[in-house]
Amino acid sequence: MNEKNDYFMHQALALAREGISLGHGGPFGAVVVIEGEIVGRGWNQVVRLKDPTAHAEILAIREACTTVGHFHLPNATLYTTCEPCPMCMGALYWSRISKLIFGATGEDAASVGFDDKQIKVEIRKSLNEQNIDATQRLHNECRDLFQQWQSSDMRIDY
Amino acid sequence: MNEKNDYFMHQALALAREGISLGHGGPFGAVVVIEGEIVGRGWNQVVRLKDPTAHAEILAIREACTTVGHFHLPNATLYTTCEPCPMCMGALYWSRISKLIFGATGEDAASVGFDDKQIKVEIRKSLNEQNIDATQRLHNECRDLFQQWQSSDMRIDY
């Protein structure tokens, strides 16, 4: 088990190293594995793609979903070189991935300047206590969207 | 101010309604605005794109970054028909958007079956207490990536 896990972790490490050497973004790599096969690969490409959401885990999950043709990956394992940030943990839950193998910690990432720790602190607060200027408008109109959706013939739950 | 905010919120509402009618995904829309101009549009496309990260806010932020050619949007406001889920709040922080206008609440979304509430509960716990099978492997090798990155000529901080 550890041998198998370390094999896939080394794949994630290799992606991270290549990403660093190409200047694509931060030092992070990830793979998604289903039944012993890699179905998604990702490395941080925030700088290259000019996309703040282009974390290794997000890209690996998106590629895995393309490979399997579904937005849920219940039998998948995500291997990532670092504990996922809150954005990526959210993506993990939405994708229904049930197993996570990680290497470095969020503390390690924060210690070299990444925002992980600060974002984790913010996201644990309720919205009105977070370090963002948040205002609620058109509550009723926006809530009505849920009714439109619930009665839609096109509705597919996820 | 409220008039301006409601104008952009109505744009987000229109995107959400169109997305519902086309069966693209959940009932959510968003726009990113800089200096009074919409620079990014998004509506939930989880079902259409088979991508669990294709939330309205993520797509709007990605489009806005493409428009401005940068992975940071410090002067932007995100208008969204619903309080962002933890994944999208994470994206908001990584993008450095400083203002958020939202309509419905995460509670509203949870009440019609979306996972927002449950994800919020999980993400507030430390990793080993969360409802995911998480294992740490190759800590040292993965931490070494940060040193490789810090000494890389290609390094661009974000």
C-alpha cells in the first residue's frame, strides 16, 4: 500500500518539479488515480495561465472528470505534494473524491509565503466576519432562482 | 450605489436564469466588475462541462483574469446570486478580489440540496478530523520542492 502510494506521489513530485523548472507557477503537483490508473494530472499553472484557480489539484480533478466523463469521482484518490488549500479542499468535496494522500503541510506552504494559512483562518469565520467587504442585495430575486431550478425540466442534481 | 449594485446583480441573475433553462448546471450566476465594466461572466456549468469546479464564481473569475491578463484582481467586485461556497471563497481570496455582493445565502442553497453547508462544516475542521480519508506520505521530498522553488530563476511570486 505504501509502495503504491509512494509511486503515485513520485508522479505528483515529478509534475511539480517540471512546473517549477518551466516557471508555470508554484511548487505543487497532483495526480488523480482510479483503480490503479492515473486519470488526471495537474501542476500549478497560476502564472502561466494567469488563472488564480489553476492549482495542481483543481487541474488534476478537471482532467480526471474529462477522462471519466463525469463530474463525480467517488472511487478516486487524489495524490498531492501539499495539503490542499481551502479552495482545493472544496473542489475535492464537490468532486466526491474520498481519499487523499498528501506530502507537505499547509504550514510548510505558508512558511514560504503562500496564502494558505490566512485563507484557512478567513474561511472558518462567518461571511460578515471575514476580511472581505461583503454586501447582500436582491435576496428574494436570487432565492427565486432555486424555485425556477427545482421546477425545471432540465434539472440534473449534482 | 445600490442602483449600480442592483444593475450588476441583475446581470448575474440573467446569466443564472439562462444557465438553468439550458440545463448547464445549478441556479447560480456571477459577474466580475472593474471600474464599472463587466470583465468576467459566469454561470454554473458543472453538468454541461462535467466539471465540479465550474461554479459561476470560478468561471467569472477565470474570464476576468483572461480579460485583464493577470492572476490578481485587486480592484474588482464579484457579484454573485448566492453566497459563495468555500471553494469559491478560496478562489476569491487567491484572486485578491476585495468586494463581494451576494444575493441568496449558503443556507438557501443548502435547503434545496446543495452541499454548501456540509462542506463549510468540514472545511472548518483540521484535515485529520475532516470526512475524508487523508494520509501523509513523503513529507521531506515534498517539502524540498519549496526549496527548489525558492532558488529557481523562473520563480514568480503570487
